[in-house]
Amino acid sequence: MDIHAMRHSAAHIMAEAIKKLYPEAQFAFGPETENGFYYDVKIPDGAIREEDLPKIQKTMREIIKGKHEFTKKEISREDALELFKDQKFKVMALEGLLKDEKTVSIYTQNSFTDLCRGPHIENTGHVGAVELSRIAGSYWLGDSQNEPLQRIYGLCFETREELKEYKRLLEEARRRDHRVLGKKLDLFSFHDEGAGFVFWHPRGLSLYNLLVDFIREENIRRGGQEIKTPMVLSVDLWHKSGHYENFRDSMYFTSAEEREFAVRPMNCPGSILVYKEHLHSFRDLPLRLMEMGHVHRFELSGVLHGLFRARAFTQDDGHIYCTPEQMEGEIVSFVESIFSIYSVFGFNDVEVFLATRPKDSMGSDEVWEMATDSLKNALEKNGTGYKIKEGEGAFYGPKIEFNIKDCIKRNWQLGTIQVDFSMPERFGLEYIASEGERKRPVMLHRAVLGSLERFIGIFIEHVAGAFPPWLAPVQAVIIPVTDNQNGYSELIAEKLKAEGLRVETDFSSERLNKKIRQAQLLKIPYMIIIGAKEEEAGNVSIRLRTGENINGIPREEFVAVVKAQTISKSHDLWPEKSGSGSE
């Protein structure tokens, strides 16, 4: 059974049910989604409410039980205009999106006919488990200047068990919501005064900086050199790069001294200007310039979503300038590094896609074919399986995308590497080849994590806020049993900080159990409990956030364990202990 056709068919069944209950309903479009379907509708002089969903769902079940066949028919566009004359959005589609079509297809099931390309399943009885989930606002053709509509969402799976499992994962995703955990763990906040911009708190910034340090070390280890370029650059540069033409609706602009400037939405033009500062020899290549580049992109307020969709974020960006002969080797090396780095965070399920030329693109067919072939060859040399994403490359070149799957089976697109012959041509980039003549280098755009902010949001949800010790903003909190141990606790804190550990002390007047509970809620990996016995023996007792205890050990042993975790990037809390830090 084709699950996509089933979900698309379920959208038609929902539309039929709505038509039965609301005869004056006007229908826009009803496609399948990743986990179900939706339909955009307009109820004249009224609206569908959340409490109406059960009766729509009941009517849908009656239609499904009827086992009505889906039949397709090709008719002229003129006949379609007559058929749908009472459905204004269908008429608008026929007069707009489909105005050049001589014929269109329609599908009928039971008493309901819809304008649709298909495909569909054989009959309504083949639809599996269906459940309507929510209502949201939308607009005709997704444009807020157009007429507002209601979007009715539904879930659809082949079996009731699959639907139940998906709902369980959905509930788990709510429990792990990074926006909620970010507030609980005091990592970051958002404010109306800067909608879409992240306000990092001390603990959150510590996490952010630890991630930057890790990626920086990985870049240097692989031959990268770090640069830093301006955030505001002349609009002329963005015209030259092609970003203004392709990206201007997402850019912020400003002016000074009668010159127009843009806040950078991308980092590559700045890197290009650094490359152009010197005339490079073939012996200088490949030149791997890396930047933790902070970019700004305007996003409509309705699509903003915590760290996942913000108006400013930092990319672990890199631009590799190489000869055509070096290109494939650089791509192979990058692909190898991706899998290694993702595994550090526990992301071992990686899916790879090759995104090909989009409709709006720069460059000749020959250049695009050469770039696409180089990516294919690199993946095949690496033994990496991949799928094709037709027409989803960048406007200047094809790319490889790396998707990871988190612990609740959600897919996230992270890293990319893109081949670019167009930008070097536009900016006149050159190098001196071995024979002495000037040649054009190839430019590779690459990122491992993509947006650091978005990656932090993904990782928060992956580990439910329980960071591995090497990445935890606070690795340990020292909790004295009574005030009598405050002095020894302070001494231990100073010694641990001198060893480079991130440590806090809790000298509050709360009871011991409440202090421990508070540390567990903050998901701090270790609670160092200091009582009279520990002070007398000159050691420490450790309580893991999982509830396990390691009593009476030398301070040096604790330091050695945490340092070993930092080196190995282990997710385990303690050697030979079961706690993984991802509870």
C-alpha cells in the first residue's frame, strides 16, 4: 500500500465529511503530509472548532466503511470551471495556477468530486488508522495578503498500532520541547523586544561556547584556518554574489553616508574577499577557511520556533578553495568527518541526500553536470548510500545534505557540502597553476552542524536536557550537609575549578533533599555531597543525577573521571555505571 496515496485519499475523505456537515464549505488544497494530511477550507459565516473534530471524524469513518471507489477522469479546463463554479478557490486555481492547462484531472469518491492530480488508493475502505489532530490558520496560496482559511490536520497510518506509537512519540516530543527545557534549565529566553532573536543566559552561553570550542578544534585538526568577517557589508557585494537577487526578501538593510548596506544572510562573500587578498599558488591549495559566522535572516513571525527557526543564528561555516583535481578528495574527506562528529553526540543514524539543480540557478548546464558528478563520485568512493532530491540544490550549485535521526525517530537536516563554480567566476578568483598560468579555483561550501542554535535545540530534545558531562554547562554542584562543611566545600570548589571543572556550590538554607532534588531538576550530572565524614577523611561522595551514589572517593579520582569523559566525549556518567545522562 502506498502510504502517500493513502494519506492523500484521507484528505479527500475528510473534505467529503466536511461537505456533508457544512454544505456551503469552500475547499482550497488538501495534500498529504509526513504523518498524515490536511485540507484548507473556508466555512462561510462560520468556522470549524476543535470540538467539531469528533463529528467530522465520525462521518469520515462512515465514508471509509462504505468502500467507495476513487475514480479518475480527465476533463477540459472549461468543463472544470463549470463543474466547480460554486467553489471559488477551485475556480481561482483553474484561472491562475492551471490557466495554461488544456485538460485537468478530477477524482470522485461516493458523492464528492475534487480537482486533483492524484494518485489515490483503490477505494475508501483501504484507508488505515485515521485521527483528526488540530486546526490552524492559513491563507490562500500561503500568502498573508490573501483570504484567510482554516487548515484541518489529520494523522493517517496503515495500522492502529503505528498511529498509537506516533502519538506516543508526539507526547515524548512535547516533554522534550527545547523551549520549555531552555526555560527550566535557565539556558536562554526570547523577548518581544527582539522577536526571533535568542537571549543567551550564562549557562546557555557556556553550552554554546563549549560547542563552538569542539567544532573549532575539529576544524583545526582537519587543516582548517579560522577567519572572522564583518556582519554588515555593502549591498553592491550582495548584488555581485547573487544573494540580493535570490535572497533579498530575507535580508535586513541599513544605510550610512548615502551608501546602502546589508546585514549578512550568508558568510561566503566575506570569505571570498579574504581569499582575494593574496594571489595563491596551486601549492597553497586546498585552502580551508572556516568561520563561526553570525547571520541574520528575516523570517515571518508566524514561522518562528525557538532555536529551530530564529532570525539570527551562527553557522559553523567553511569554504574550501581547491583545484578541480583536489575537489573530489576534499568532498570524500568531509563526508568521512561528518559521520565521526555526529557520533560524538549519539547521532549514528545518518541519511544522505544529493540535492540537484533548482529552477532558479546560476551557471551553465556543463558546470552543473560537472559539480553534480563530483558529489556523486565522492559519495560512491566513500561507500555512502544516498537519495536524490530533485531541484533542491542551492542557486549556485548542487549539494550533499546529511540528515540525522534523534532518539524519538525524528529526522533533522544538519550538515551540507556544496560545489560552487559560479561564485569564483563572479568574483574572478584565481590561482597560479603548476605551469604558471592563472586558473579558476573550485569553491566548496561546507557546514557540519549548520545553525549552532538549531543544533543546540535538537540536542536538548535528543537528551531531554540531560547533557553529557563534557558538554554540561554545570558539571557538578557541591552540596554541604550542614553549614559546618561550608569551608571544606568552598576549598573543594576552588580545587575543582583550578582543574578546569565547571562547578557551583549550594550554600542555601534549604534541606539536603531539596538541594539534591533541585540539582536533579537542573539535570546537573554530579552532586558532590560533603558531610562530616567526607571532611574528616578529606574526600568526597558523589551522587549521580540518575540517583546512584559513589561514596568516599578521593577528589583526584573524581577529577580524573570527568577529565577522561571530556577527552573521550563519553555520554556515560561514571565508569561501570548504567546512567547515560539521557534520561
